[in-house]
Amino acid sequence: MTRTAPLPPATAQEVCHQDSTMTALRRLCAGDPGLEDVLELIRRSFAAMEGRIDPPSSVHRLTLAALQDQCRKGEIWVAGTPPAACVFLTPRPDCLYLGKLAVDEAQRGSGLARALVELAATRARALDLPVLRLQTRVELTENHAAFASMGFCKTGETAHPGFDRPTSVTMEKPLPAGPACG
């Protein structure tokens, strides 16, 4: 039977950067004061999309209350204190959905996004979910390439309401049944 309710908080994990330094990955709860830092990280990280994507990003509507709700209905994981990277994980009946994956500009290329995706795979397996799914905007081809390098494949396109053309690309990463080999 597939579980769709969030699991209790998992043990914090550590990720090794390319320069051999360590960063703790931790799950935030709805009352965590670090949520304000997460909101600022997402706003900074998504600012580069301004003027590149149509319609504008939903980040403009993102609030502290929405992050608290995400913590209750899904999970928010961060790397570092203050957060240098974050991801939202939302269990769905057929997948674990990744949203708002953001890495501080100064930390890009350090392996934090990959570490958060690997964490998501671990969480999906714990929920008996066979696939990771995410969406990225059509215009953000560099994101398509980054996710492809982490094992995601394009599985579809969708259009935001009011648009007669695709505005988002859906990408999925099927997961092996057991723990990832490495």
C-alpha cells in the first residue's frame, strides 16, 4: 500500500561537498524560525527568472504561512544554517513531488541540489513511492539540463490557465526498489 501522509521527522543527514566540507540536511517544522530564511532564499534564487518566464513565478505569492502549511502537509528540507539550499517534498498517490528546489547563488555547483534530490529519493522509498516528479518552466533550459544530469527525464508539458502553449515541463526520475547503489 502506498503511503501519502508525511513521515515523522527523519534524522538529519550530512552531505559532503566537492571541497570535502560537510553540510547538514535537516527537515524544518512549521514553527521553525528558519522558515523566514527559506522564504528569502527562494525569493533570491528565483529572482533570475523575472522577465524570462511567462506567466510570472508563483514565488511572488509565496508567504511564511504557505511554508508553514507545506511543513504540515509535506516536508521542507534545507542544507546549512542559515539555509544555502532547500526543497519542498509533497507525497502524492503515485510519486513524491519536488518543488521550490533552490540553491544560493554562491553555493551553486557544490552538490547541494544533487544531495537534496538524493534525500528526496530516500524519502520516496520510505513512502513506497516509485518516482520523483517535478516541474520546471519551458524557458529554463539550464534547469532541464541540470535535472537531466541527476537522472530526470522529460515526461510531459503543461500549460498554465489562460495559455494555449506549454509553459512547464514535467520531469520524472524512476527509483529502484532498494536503496541507491553508490
